[in-house]
Amino acid sequence: MTRTATFFRLLALLTAALFAADLFIGSASLSAGEVWEALTGRAADAAVIDIVLKIRLQKAVTALAAGAALAASGLQMQTLFRNPLAGPYVLGVSSGAGLGVALFLLGAPLLGVGARSAVQALGIVGAAWLGSATVLLAVAAASRRIKDIMVILILGMMLGSGIGAVVEILQYLSDEAALKSFVVWTMGSLGDVTADRLALLLPAVAAGLALAVASIKPLNLLLLGEQYARTTGLDVRRTRQRIFLSTILLAGTVTAFCGPIGFVGLAVPHLARMLFRSADHRVLLPASIVAGSALLLACDLLSRTLALPINTVTALAGIPVVVYVVLRNRSLF
Amino acid sequence: MIAFEHLTLAYGQRTLLHDTAAALPGGTLTALVGRNGTGKSTLLRALAGLDLPAAGEILLAGRPLRALTPRERATAVSFVATDRVRIADLTAEATVALGRAPYTDWIGRMQPADRERVAHALRDVGMEAFARKTMDRLSDGERQRILIARALAQETPAILLDEPTAFLDLPNRYALATLLRRLAHDEGKCILFSTHELDVALAFCDRVMLLDPPALHCLATDAMVRSGRIERLFAGSGVVFDARTRRVLGDADGR
Amino acid sequence: MKRFSPLSLVGALLLAVGCDAPAPHTADDFTLALYTPAYASGFEIRGLAGDTPAQPAPTGQTPQIAQIPPTATGTAPQSRPADAAKPAAVPPRPAAAPHSPTLLTIRNPWQGARGVEQQVLILRGDATAPAGFEGTVVRAPLRRVVCLSSSFVAMFDALGEIARVKGVSGIDYLSNAYVAEHRACGEVRDVGPDTNLDYELLAAMRPDAVLLYGVTGANSVAEAKLAELGIPYIYIGDYTETSPLGKAEWLVAVAELCDRRAEGEALFGRIEARYEARRAQVAAYVEERAPDIACRPRVLLNTPYRDTWFLPSSENYIVRLIRDAGGDAFTAAGDGNASQPVELEQAYLLAADADLWLHTGSCNTLAELRSQNPRFAEVPAVRQGRVWNNNRLQTPAGGSDFWESGVVRPDVVLDDLFQIFYPDNGLDYTPVYYHALR
């Protein structure tokens, strides 16, 4: 078997193992037998069924989907911007989501927006999604008129910073309890997703991944730079729009449901490159998807065992990867 | 094959070429010469469809360039740029295979015919031994030849190259020139490349296109040599061009 | 005939059971006002029409408050004892039949809420909820409760029902003795912060209800997850009440959930009586000593966020407590409910004018206060050491009992403040929740 195929199988196996571990380990001590019974529908105790199916299974599925989504988005961002330090949030997606949530939690009372308004009806999730989608659409609109991709990258980052400043103002003016809610949101959480939210998250992630797959050939062409890509027949403008749309669906949706989860989108593509030693996105995209799921499942297990917020764990896992990549300084683009 | 009329090119505010015209038939090898900053790269980029000219019409095989879809353009003209492509984990063979993009399916799957073309292109530039090496491990000259092979694999009737001999050593410069001439004469391709190597241009090319802003002159090589325009290129530089011997002479050489 | 007698027995039994089992009711059937709060605006308890009123709730002994000794000048500044001691005439409060369901209506339990209502149907005995009922359904008395705010814990404790509390949020910040004693054995568990609840633990605990709160909006995440797990939740809106007695009055709602409404009413009645008595007494005292409001101690509240001070609105409950204790807090201009940010210089002018500084947050010594707010180090209140913080009772992790039992005992807080504002009122009293910064 080729190196690629072997590693892929190992990675898939690892992901499956971590998924199972996520189901069998938790704060309510359940025996393996009890968990198995609940999964196969033979458990009698309602509490056990609830814990396994409604809490652990949903959390594991969320981690699986979110990890895949963030990694796929990060890979696209890195290739599109020809920057190994790009990630899913480089266009201001998480800042936009943060603004939406800040307006919802902190700003609504400041601005005197009442409870029955559309804002409240959205909930945190809706507000976050709207925020990130708006920012990304603004960047996408700007990119129709701007040819140089570096300018777009810098625009996105500046927009993100500007939004961050607005969010800080909202935080500054709010009271302790609201502030704490917002800060806790920024720490990320995989456990808040209910079944009907999964019914929104999974299709969005699936659609985003489908768009990413459709961009495999364009991404490969972009490796040589935009000039070569264009003279080989790539419609760069349309490719960018497709990648931006994929990022809204992947990074935007995950951030809306789980809060901003950092480093996964940045580190996993590099892990995939290190493992598979390929620049071909036909290998890198599936590899990133599976590795992303595996990494986030592992981080979730760690975060529960160590009682740390998920973002802390992903940072601890991701930072060494990024440092390693920067130090090795291989010409990735 | 490649033709343009009333072509005006500008770089920012500066007009490089104004209302120029030329026609390059298939089966010819043309050298694009001129001093630095005269717009050689700009012209090549315009002919490749990368930039829009300020005015004028560019025609590829009689069809207007701007009317072509990106894919149609990609099957008509290929381009070798001056970009450095140093990507880790990207093999030489994979790079050349990217040239087949206009012909492969949505995910870029290669058919046996595509693979054959890639191998053929690698052989043409003499790099078949380097197929498995990654781009970041090649020297500049080797990389350059791979990128040329990529353009060859794209199998287009017209090929544009920007300073293709820049990184090549002496033997390889002549090898490349020989290859380009063979492609032009034996396979009927229309090839235009910019160069500072006057001897290569004069020895191998059928036509010479000389940029003398705001004008552009395109003549058969002999006619260009006799026209005296090449001497004007060297005016005031302390060297002269001897039309008779087709050599560049310094003051020390018998003047 | 013999053959039919077992049948007729069964039939009779069925009839008997059928008659006793109450039919399900819709929310509109609850028209009998069982408890309409006098101070709180966020809840109401109603019973079924047709329940007969019972005896008035026992108020027990009228609570006495300490009398202020006469001053040296001979005037007796104390209030007329008769006024203070006389409880307000209590109309006979109706009581529902023992197993009758009641409806607890919660209104606007978070800031900025308008038109938000939660209907909580409290079932008893074998009663069942009506088919179309869309609110929350719980069965009283609640045996296993999770409290997400420390004030809820204090309410259960005040009622003597603390043993019903099985889960809390942030156990390190709770001063409650029962909770502290029962944490090691796992009787009372920490379910995590309200923004990141441990749902596995909640599912395993299977509480009868989770009492939660919203700050600027609903806690939509918790709502969704709890609904999915089938755990009822009830919003307790004491946080938004601006009246000190209104906050405490929520213990009656909690009492209803424990099937102890009469006791809850009585308890609150005593708290109310003490509070009102003290208030009247203070009013009379201050009338003598400082009739002009300009002579009352001026109070600066809180510490700034970096360089911005926030003046509380005049409706703020702490401001009201201060007013009732004979003080005069610096408040935001206008009538609104919002706090007003003021610039450093303006705040300095106010501080220079303040007689007292209260609620200094994390500062517990004058040195800390000076180092955190260097520009205010020399204001008169600091120089004279008239700075008080409300965390005299504090857990090691920094949870102040002021926000816990202090919510249920506004009368004690009032006592504390009166003592702080008028230290030579002659009462032999040491503040419970406040300590002076040294």
C-alpha cells in the first residue's frame, strides 16, 4: 500500500477510536456496558439514555463536524492566500460572529432593543451567524473589485480588528454578568448543540465541504500562483467566491454554534502536509478533514478530563504545530 | 496566429505602446527585444489575456481574445511567467501535469493520453530524470525548464515566454532555443519569447519584435538587422552592434 | 346477583377514583389571586376559581426592632413605637385546597424584557397537565432542585427547605453552611457556570427543576439543552427587581414550589415588617437630625472600570436602600433605569464631595484602594477612613454573602447601612455584611 493509503487508513481508525472514546468517557461515570446498551437501544434507565444519546453522542458528532469544517476551511484559506499562517478566521469570520454575539448579549440593552425584537428571536446562534456572514460578504464584495489577493487578506484582517475594537467598546460599557457571558462564549463550547441545532449544523458543514471538494482542482492550480492558474483556464474570481462561500458555511456556522474555536483550522492542514508529504489537494483535503475531526475529538476529551475550556486545549495543541512549521520554514507557497 | 491592431498599452500613467500592430503567423519563432522598462512583460501578459490593454484588439487564430472563455484561452495560448514556483512536496511531474488542466475533468484526473503528454514534455526539456524531485529541491534553471515543460504539456498552438533563458546556463540556453525552433517549425506553433540574448534571438528566430516606445517594430530577422534599429538600442551605452557580423562589439574591438 | 358484585365493586371503585382525580385545567382557569406581590413586579401566584379562601396566614409575633436611645439634648428621636410595631392590616389571604394545582406566572425576568412571560403550572397529588398547556410543568413540592444563582439558595435556606437543593452553580462562591457541609459527600453538586453547564451531571441528577436567571436576555443555550433533556426550568427574576423588598419577596414564589406558601408569606411578612419599622424609625431620626437632604451623608458607590465611573440609576435597589437608611447616593441624572457613565474629572468632583464610599469591589484595605485608584487616594472619605465594603462575609474564593443571604434579608442590610451612616445613633450594633476598610 502506498504511504498515502496507509496513513489515511490509520487516520480514519484513529478518528473512529477517538469518537468511541468520547462516547464512553464522561463526568457521569457509566460503565461501558451501559453505554453500549444505550447506543443499541436496549437501555432502560432514562438518565443513561439521555446522557449517552443526547449529550455525549451529540457532542461527539459536533466535534467531528466542527473539526472537519475548520480544517477544510483553513486549508482553503492557506492556499488561496498563499500564506501558511492563514486560518479560517483570517477574513474576520470570528470577529463578525463575536460582534453579532456581543450585540446580542451586551449591545441590545445598551441600544434599548427590547425583548420581542428580531434580535432576541435570533438567539446567540443566529446573531453569531449573521455577524460572520455579513463580514464575509463584505469582504467577498470588496474582492470582486480588487485583483490582488494580498490586499483582500489585509482588508479582511483590518476589518476583523476594527470589529474587535467595536466589541471591546460594548464590553467596556456592559455590566459584569453580561460581560462574563460574553467572555465565556469566546472560550468556545462543543456541548451546547442540541439535536435540532445539529440538524442545521450538519447540512451546512456538508454543503461547505462539498464546495471545498469542488475547489480541489482550482486550489491545485493556485499553487503555482494566480498568473499560471489563470493562463491554465482558471476563473479566479469565481474560485474566490466559491471559497468564500465555503468558508461562510464551514467556519461561520461552526463559530455560530460553538463559539470561536482557534488553531484547529490553522494547524491541521500543516499536520496533513507533514503526514502525507503532498501538495495535491486531492490528498490534502480529505486528509485535513479526517485529521481535523480527530484533533478536535482529542481536544474535547482532554478539555473534559482537565476541565479546561476547549479553546485553551486547541491552543495548547495547535501552537507547537505552528511554531514547528514556522521554524522549519519550508516553502509551502 | 497571434495578431493585434491599434494596441495601446499603459503601465499606470505611463503609455508604453501606442496604436501598434503586428501579426505573427503559426510556425514562427519570434524574439521580443527591447530595453528594460519598455513593456516586454506587459505586452506578453496582455497577449496571454492576463491584463486588458488600454486600447486595441488582440486576436488569437482570428478570434478576439476578450471573447474567449478562460478555458478556450487556455487551450489557445500558454504562458511561462517569471514567477518563482518553489513549493515543497510538489513534484516536477505534478507541476507539468498541471499544464493539462484545460483537458482534465473537474477534479483533475489524468488519462493515459495526459500522462503521455506530460512525459513527452519532460523529455522535450531534458528533465525526465527529475520527474519525482520536488520543486523546492531544484535549481533555478531546472525549475525554469519544468515550467516550460508545463506550458508544452498545455498543448497550445501559441506559446508566450517571459525571459525563459534567464536562469539557464549556456548549453541549456541554446538547447531551449533549439527546442523552441523545432516546436515552431515542425509542430507549427507560434512562439513569442522575450530575451536579452541578442545572439540567441538573431541565430534562432524567424522574426524579431523590437519595442521602441511608443512604437513597436516587427520584422523578419534579416530585415531587422539591416534596418539599423538594433544599433539604436545600444546608442550611448559604450558598445555597438555590428550588423555585418551580427555581433556586439566593445570599444576595444578595433574601433 | 353474586356474579355482578365484583363488577359493581370495581365500578364503585372506579367512580370513587374518577371523582377524586382532578381534571386538567387550562391556564385561563386560574383566576383566583392567591398571592400578588406588593413589592416585586415579576411574579404572581394564582389558583383555580372556586377554591374557598381560608384563614389569614399566620404572621406570628410582630418583630421588634431595637429602639434608638434618646440623644444628649434630651429630644427623643425615636419613632413613635406604636407606628413601628403595628403591622399593616393583613387581609385574609385565600388558600387553595390542599392538592389543588396553582399557576406561577413569571414576568420579564431579565433586563430589557418586555412582554415576556413564563407560565409555571404547579401540580400536586395525581393531577395531570392539560393537553394544550405550553408552559412549564412541575410537581410540588420539588424534591430535587438546582439553583443557578446564590440568591435562590438563600431563599431555600430562609424557608428551611435547603435540603431540597441538590445542585448549585459555582459552589466555591456560596456562603451557605448546608451547601458547604454537603459538598464533600456529593449531596450537593456544582453544575458549572450557567454559560457552560455540565449537562451530563444534570441528566444524571434528574432534578425536578432548574431555577435559572437571565441577565440581558434569555439563557437560550441552557433552555434548549434542558428542554431536550426534559428538565423543567423556571426563571427567577429577583435580579431585575429594583425594590429591596421586591427582591426578597421572590422567596414566596420559591415557597410555593416547596408547598410552603403560607410559611413563605409569613416569613416575608416578618422581613417586611422589620424593614418598614426600621425605615420609619430612620425617617423620624433623620427628620430630627438632618431634615435637609443636603445634610444627609453623601455616598459614592462602586469603583470605576479603568477610567470610567458608572453612576447607578436612582431606581437602583442599592440606591433605594441607601435612601431608606437616611443616606444620599450619587446617581445618574434622569429617571431611567440605566446607569450613566461619567468621566474621571466629574467623578473626582463627586468623590471630593462624598462623605462615604461604599462597595469598593475587590479592594479590602485602604492601601489597595489607593493603589488601584491613585487619583482618589486623598478624597475626604478615604482620608477619614469612611470607606466600607459589602464583603465582610466572604468565601475564600471571594463570593460575598451580601449577594446571597443579603438579598433575602434587606432588613439586615438596612440595619447595616443605618449604622454606617449614623454611627452615633446609640444602637449597639455591628454591621453584618459590611466592614470598614483599614
